Amino acid sequence: MTTLIDALGHPVSGATAAAMDHYEQAAHELRCLVGDPLAAVDRALAAAPAMSIAHTLRAWLHLLGTEAPALATARDEAEAAAHHAGTERERMHAQAATLVAGGRWRDAARLLEDLSAQHPRDLLALQTGHQIDFFTGDSRMLRDRIARVRPQWNDAMPGHHAVLGMHAFGLEENGDYAQAERTGRRAIELQPRDTWAWHAVAHVHEMRNAAEAGIAWLEPNAAHWSHDSFFAVHNWWHLALFKLEQDRHDEVLAMYDASIGGPGSGVVLDMVDQSALLWRLALRGVDVGDRWQPLAERWAPHATAGNYAFNDLHAMMAFAGAGRSDLAAQLRDAQHAALSGSGDNRAFTAEVGAPATLAVQAFAAGDTATAVALLRPIRSGAHRFGGSHAQRDLLDLTLIEAALRSGERALAQALAAERAALRPASPLAQRFVARAAA
């Protein structure tokens, strides 16, 4: 059988022409976070069951959602990818997916780093490595993994927009906001459907505390980043944060009901955003009504997962908000089990996840002094359990509010001054300063 070559020049084992077309469609949809890449890769495998890289892509589609029930399928697909691999590149891909399926995120990140050094135009290796850097909180590699390969790319190459969009996010997470915005905007010029690039520039506006600019970036362009996008909830969440910063609480609740939590998505990554938004509203004293209860029910099947501490924290917000002590106890038991596990989640849980989850539970129960005691030691190292600066800001907000409510005046004043220095135009920051002084 003739070995086919993909759109970026890599030999592909076990493929047919029809399978290649379906695979390229799946890869494009994954890069833009739109459509249904799983359906497209299934069509590829139906046409060419021995297509190793298609099995790998299918494995990644079951891994990057961080959902425990998908791990068995991911392991099977990674095994099939390894069995059919005909090149060293394909074997490395299969091995990386196998490592993540086994909970060894950081080992997989290094293997994909080597793969990208050898094959700088392998977009699947770049994108999966970039996502692993995000899940492990490796902000430097979010930037540098992509920076290393950019000299090998140009606008004429298919998928260059994705390289730019990923680099934009890495630049933002490392504080280079001006270059991040320029790079993200260029990605959108090349491909207006690149939802990750829209998100990267939204992060720039969030970290600059530029709510008006963030709304102007996202709101008029929603058709590009929300239509048929499986990342839409996260960008709606970003838009809601900008409006929250402007104290437009009724609008934020309406957005939650229309586009974030109200539609009832049970996808874990969507539920993370749902929990985070309701928690931020509750910290401000906004009545969120009975919205916690259905969210807790959607989180319930994941209470015993114990596979990713960042998810556990957001599940606990829903359980605590809904008063579901039964589900909270299950989650705590799962975290205890994770602490004796062998994968990277053991460290994620020990270093950040377990104390953060306990702090949320304590805060919801009114024990704000305990929440302060648990959050202070982990705040500076919270990146170690994943997420972005914008997502982890929730820990700072909870700490400040806990310090205010527990009467720790000196600490509250210090934390409020710190936030006001970072966000001098923020109404919330100024309220923290006033409350701490009072």
C-alpha cells in the first residue's frame, strides 16, 4: 500500500485517500474547537481501521475533556494506535496518549516536547502538548513549546492560525499582554473560527482588567466563537466576567441561564465554568437562587472520579452551594484515594487540590477562618494543579472575602491593597479596600 502524506508533510500509516480527508477535517475542527471532530475521525477509521494517527486523535478526544469515564476508551485507542504505528512519530504519539491515560501528564508533556523538536509542523503534537501544559499549570511551556516551532511556520501553511492562537495564550499567561494581543488578533485574521485565539485575547483583557475592551472583543463577534463550538461556554464565561466586573449582576445571571449553566451541559469543562461563575456571584452576595441544585446533580456522577484535582475543586463548589453534604463526602473520599495513587493527580491534589477543596467547603459552612488558613499557604503555588490565571483568581477572591468575614483586619487590608494595586479601576477592588478599612 502506498504511504500517504498529510497536509503538513508527514507520512501517515494505514490511511486511504478518503480516510485522510476525514482525518484532516477532524484535525481542523479540533484546532478551531468547532464541529464534531469525533464524528469525523470515526469516519476516517471506518474507511481505514489501521490508520494509527486517527486512533491517536480519537484517544486525545477522550483525554482532553479530563473525564474519568472516557479513560477506558482512550486507553483502547492508544493501544490500537501503537499496534498500527508505522513510523517513530506515530509511536511517540501513541505513547504520549498512553501516558496521559495512565495519569502521567508531565511525562507525556516531555515526550510531546521531543516529538515537536523533531517534527515542528506536527500540529496534533503541538496542540495536545499545549493542552497538557494548561492542565498541569506549566505556564512557561504554554509559551515556549510554541515559540520553539514558530520559525518553521508561515501563513501559507494550513493550521498556522492555531500555532499563533496557542502562542498568544502562552504569551498572555506569561504577562506579555501586548504581544499576546497582536498574535491572537493575527490568528483571527487568518481563521475567524479559531475559538482558542478568541479566548486568548479575552484573557489579555481579563488580566488587564479591561472589561469594556473585553466586551467589545467578544460580544459583537459571538457568531464566530459560539456557533457550533464546543468551547463556547468558556468564552461566554469570559464575557460574563467582564460584565461581572462592571457590577451588571442581573445580566450575568441572564447569561448564565441562557448560555452557560441554564442549557444544562454536563460536560466537565463546561461545569467548571458554571461552578466558577456562580461562586463568584455568591462571593459578592448575589442571590443565585436555586441554580446550585441542578448543577450539583450534573456534577454528582463525577464525585467519585478523583482523576483531576482542578475538577474536584469546582465540583465541591456546587456540592457546598447546594448543601449536598453526601456528595461532598464522596468527593473527599475520592481525594483521599488520589493521595495514595501513582499518577500526577496525587501531587495536584496534595499540593493544591485538597486544601483548596476543603477551604471552599469551610467557607460555604461559614468557617471563614479555616478557609483563610487553608488558602494562604497554597495561593502562590496554585498554578501547580492547572488552569489559567483568570480561573485561579477565584482562590484569591475567596481568600479576600474569607479574611473580611473572619475579622482578620490586618490581613484583609493587605490583601485588598494588593488587589487594588493590580486592578486600580476595579469597583470590586475598591469595595474590598473600603470594607477592610471599616
